[in-house]
Amino acid sequence: MEVLEENDEEERREEELMKALEISDELHNIETKLSVDQVFVPSDVSDFDWSSIDISRLPPSYKTNSPREKKLLRIAHHYLQQYTHLCPDRKPLFLYPVNECGIKKFVSTTVRPTLLPYTELYHWDGCASFVCDYLTMEPLKSPLIPPSLLYSPTTILKYQRGNCFDFSVLLCSMLIGAGYDAYCVNGYATHDICSLDETLKVCPLLRKPQEVPKEIMKKSNKYRVKSAPDMQSKFELQQEAKKKAETEATHKNEERGEEKVMEVEKSTHDPLYGLRVHAWVLVLSGKREVPEPFFINPFTGNSHSTMDEHFLGIESVWNHKNYWVNMQDCRNGCKDLIFDLGDTVRWEIMLSETDKPLQVLLDAEEENELFDRNMDDIVSEQEEEEEDTSFAMPPSWVAPIQISPREFETRCSQGKKVILYKKAKLEKWAPYLNRNGLVKRLTVYADLRCTEVVEVREWFKNREDMLDMRELNKQTQLTTEYFSPGHLLGLKVHIYKSMEPETERVMEFYNEARVDGLQKRAENASEIKEYFVGRDDFKYFQHTEFGKRGKKISVAGTRTDINSRPIVQMKECFHRNLEKPADEDVAERVFLITEEMIHLTYHLKDKYITASKKDFFKPTENYRKQSEIMTPEMCITYQAGSSVKDKKLLHLYKLLQELTEEEKQLKQQVRQSEAEVLNILKIRENEEADIKLTVSIYNTERNEKRKQQYEATKNAMEDEFPVHEEQDLDYLAPFLIQIGHPEKMTKGQVLRLRDDCLTDFKNRLIAKANIIQARFEKEVEELKKKNQQFQENQSQLSREEEAAFLADYSETMFRIHIVALRLNREKQTAPQKYLALEEKLRKDPRLAVHLSYT
């Protein structure tokens, strides 16, 4: 029986070996086929010959290995041998690929932690966004094995291209420099992740945030007034709902059919599912307030959960300090992985020196086996491994990572990048690359083939007209423009179909920047609706209705009082003014122009359900000529809570006179609103015809105007305070005249001559510094006076006077700055000048004989 069992086991082993050989042959055939057919390559990826790069100017650390690096390579080689012996079924580890100079470098030393001086790069999303925008993706030569070359991050930044491993190393270097606990990952992912295929994913700009359902607590109230019964036919509502559901279902089925076709063409029948090698970044929790571990795909810059089904397995992870091998089962992808790198059972560490606490969990049987082993074998193994494990990671061989402000601003390779999403296309440009300031455009399509455009969204930067975003709906032909604060007319949003006047449009304003508190204005050919905020008269709404006219306006810039639209009705609504009684506080005021009538509605009094009202009938022209007396028929009054009519006709007459005057003013305001709309349209047309971009005063590369002004001011100040070049002057001449130019001098005369010369020079330096100090104090005193005078008269100054003062103020500040620099320079150079004169006197041949002994 034992012999039969042994034969069965041998047969099973032979069958497993034959299956493994068949699988390896199939993978080899697939790999050779893919090498011929090539893998999916994005359209914007062009061929680049890496062998033609210039390596002559690279530092010596790129071309040689230090003794510690050589020892690290020996340790890594020994570690790899042990790994292949213990895990023969797993693929070889990615440990020491060749760099751009053909030198083997350990992967951990390729990571160079760097914190770059840009605020956006202090956070992980800014770093990921920069890497995916700045670099151009290159696919791996073979999708089944890691690359044999791993270039330095500096070279990758220089040529702005690389594969997933290059992306990950650069991103990991930036994240570690920013304080994150980040690691490069060598693992496996789906075809979409590896090939940067986003055509089946929704664009992040189109994703709607998840709405949190609010629980509405219904309070039962037996005294609540019952709502009116719904008189609509339930049968008709059901039929409409069925029709709507059917149309939506057919539309969804069509979309699903298209999606299935696309998915069948792209994602199904992937022969390398689970075998495609990919590199990404792992960020662990703890540092920078990261609550839980997550992945970052360097190709897209998006974060993913560690449970994401697109990531199918992990071979190893590393940072700038150590290297870990994953010993956990990846049959379910990364869902069941535990990212506790201190757990030596789940993660096999290479170097023992690490900041991760080791956790060795042994069963009772393993402990007994350990004690049963020969102590001599344990001691010998410890001696062999002591050399390998007790070794600190050498510093990175990579040069410091540097990104210039121009490179950081340009971002995309050649200034442009295109990303295709599901029914959408996203285009990105560098600032100032387009003359209209366009930096991003999102085109939304109706179909998956991207043939029918539905909507176009454009984002702008550095526009002088403060335009921030524009949306164009191709189906409704509706254009929506969004403006940042600072527009000439306080414009915030402009929604329109046509730029022709008296067409349908909506304008929103920054009400804080307007005197009248206008927040929104909606206009069409027959009416204007205006909404206000924070007015002193408590008005919040105004509605003007227009009648038809015979002729249309021909020129947009014509006067509005000529051939203007006839006003039919004007309506105003007011908030409650608590300083007045409710029955005297107007809530709604309606001017019926054609009917010669004014209707007033007051606010409700407490515990009343009806409001007081007054209707005024303006007298006709014939009646005005005959008499100006107010009659009771000219006013109909309803006083809530009182049956007594107001018999004081004088009060009503004065109120009618006030309302008539306010009607004239309101008509004038309506004409001003029409003129303002025409003015805004004209300004917007001029702004779009001649688009200008603003440049910050701190942008020294682009701000040529500011640079010329600075140079001119600096030259003027230098002309005012000329810096004379030092000439070879005879400092002893004035003092030799005093003693009569003797041919020979005694030692006492020489010492006295030297001391007088040095004392005089010292006094002149002090006097010069005092003159500059006095000038500085004078300028500061003038600045204080100007500032005090401005604060006293600030409320009375016009905008032009205030702007002139600010210009004068900045010029005075610049003069003070120049004088302060000159004073500081004099104080710093005075001791040096004094010592230089002393040395010159010591070497003077007329004094050298006696001064050589002192």
C-alpha cells in the first residue's frame, strides 16, 4: 500500500509539473505576441530614444557606487538568493535595476525625499496632480516583468516622461519630503490602470457629490390646518410616470448597450489579467493626519482605497530607508492585505534597522522546533545574517530635485495635455500659453463615441476682465459666464443666449461692490426683475413690465430715452421695518402706468390675516387744470382691524404727491438699469474683442512693464545718490603741506602724520553716515505726515485723489528703502575702508621705514 501511495504522489507531481510547464509556455507565447502587437499606448505618447540622452554632465554618484552602496548590493543579492530559494514559485524581486549610466543601484537609494518651495506641493493631492500633469506616460516594454532600467527622478523631470516606476519614485520622493509615510509599490493591476485608459470612467469634474439624506421628523399637530385636497387625476399621473420611466429605460438600455460594446472591445478577454505589472504609491496612516492607508495612482493622481478591485496584488514595497516583501495571499487582490510593515510574518524586511516595530508571532510548535534545533547552527546563521541585516541604508545617490517656477507653472509637457473620459474630453494648458487665458476645457458628449457635443466648460486664469469660467450648453444654446470679484461693474454671473440687447438674460452682481445693493437682474423683451440685498429702504425686489413698441433699436449705444420701451407697470417689494407700525410700513407698491393707478399693500399686523391697503387714482389732465383738490373718490382705503375710514384728505393728498414723485424717480431708475445693461454688453464685447491678461508684480519674468519702472526708478535714485568709484588719491598730501613737504621725517612726525590722516578719514566716514541718516529720518517724517493727513481727509477724498496719494506713498516708501540700503552699506563698509587706508599708509614708501617697526 505504501508503494502505491508513493507512486500516486509521483504521478501527481509529474502532472502538476506538466501543467506548470504548459502555463509557462502559454504566458511566453502571449508575451511574445504582445511584444509583436504592442500594448495599448495613448495617442499623445511619442517615441523617445532614451539611449540618446546626455549623461556627460551627471554627477559622479550617478556613474559609480560608493563602498556602502557596493555592500548594499551584495546584501541585496544574498537576500534575492534566499528569496528565490524559499519562494521558487514567485517572480524575482525588483531590487537593483540599472540607472541611466548603466550602474546597478538599489531601488531605495533612488528615492530622494524632497520638499519643494510651492504651497500646492505641501499636500499629497497637489504632488500627485503635478506629477501626472508634468510627466508623459510611457508603457512598460513588457507588461509581465518590471523594467530593467530605473532612472533618477532628476532625469525623469528633465525629459518629462517615464513609466509607472519612474512616476512612483518621483511622487514618493515628494510625498516623503512633505512629511507623508509613503512607499513605492511593485505589484499588479488591471489593464485600464496600467495603460492609463480612462475612457470608461466618469470625469472627476462631472461626478456629483453624494447627497446625505436628511431625516425629516414629522411633528403631529391635531390643530394643524388641513391642506387642500389634491384634485389631480392619479390615473393621469401614473400614465405620465410610466411614459417617463419607459423613455428613461430605453435611453439607459441604449447607453448600456454602447457601454457593453465598448467594454467587450476593451476590457474583456484580457489574457494577462492579474499578471500585468504596475507601480503605484502607498500612503500609510499616522503622519500628516492620514486616517487610513490609501493608494495613489501616479498616472492619474487619483487616490484609491486599499480595497479597490483594480489593484490585484503586491510583490514588494520600499521607501528611502528599507525594503519589504509581501508574504500575504493576494488571491482576492489587495482587499485582505494588512499594511502593518512591522509584522514580520506578513512582511519580510530586508534590513533590520528600521523605525517600524517588529512583531514576531510564533506558535507553540514553532517555538519547540526552535529550541530543538542545534545551537551551533543558530549561531552560525546569526553570524552570517548579522553582516547582512545590521546595515543602515546609504544616502540617496540622486542629485537634489529642483523645479523652477517656470517649470512648475508650465506643468504639462509642451504646455498641453488631453485626457479622454467616458463621454468627455478634458484639455489642460499652461497659464499664459493661450492668449485668451484658457487653462482648462471640458467637452461633454452625448455618446460614447464622442461625436455629438452636449456641453463645453472652459476655465480661465489671469484675465483682466476677471472671467473665471464659461459654460456653453449646445442643446439650449445657453451661455453662462462666471467672474471673480473685481470686475469693473461688479459682475458675478452672466447667463445669456445672445449678446443682442433686450433678449433673455440673467446678470448676478457682487452686491457688496455696488451702492444700490443689486444682487441679480433678470431681463427679457417684456420685463426686468431686480433683486436687492442690504438696502437702507428695505427694498428687496423690483419688477418692471414693458409694453410693445413700433420700432426696434438699431444701435446698442443709443440713448435709452429715445424710442425706449414703454413702461406698463412697476412693482416694488419691501422687507419689514420694525421702526414703523405694520399698517404704516409698505410691503408692496405697484405703479400701474397705463391705468394711472397706484396700489399700496402694507405689512401684516400681529395676529391679523389681512393687510391694510390703499389704492390711489391719479386725476386726469382736465381735472388737474380745473382743481388740485383731493376728493375721497381718488383713494380707496382698507384699514385692517378698523371700520373707520381715513377722512384726512390732506394727508392722503401729500402721500399721493410723494408717490407721484417717487414714480418719476423709479422710471428714471428703470431707464438707468436699461442703460447699464447696454453698457455691460458693450464692455463685454470690447473685453472679448481685445482680451488682456494680468501679470503679478512678483512675476519678474513676465512683468516687463514693472521691471522697466523699477530700473528707471533705480537709475534715478542712483543719479540722485551717485556712488563715486574710489580713485587712487594721495591721502597724505593735505597733511604734508602743513609740515612743509620735508624730504626726511622723524619717527614722531611719521606717526603723527599717520594718526592725523586716519582720524580725518574716520571723521569724514562718520559725517557721511550722519548725512544719510538725516536724509532717512527726514523721509520717514514726511511719510508720517502724509499718512496722518490721509487718515484725516480719507472720507473726503475722491477715487482719483486716493489713487494719487497711494502712488505718492509707494514712491516715498521706495525712496526710504533706497536710503536705508545705502545707510546700511555705509555702516558695513566703513570699517573695511578704514583698515584698507591703514594698510595703504603702512605700505607707503614715505612712511614705511618708520611704520615697519610698529
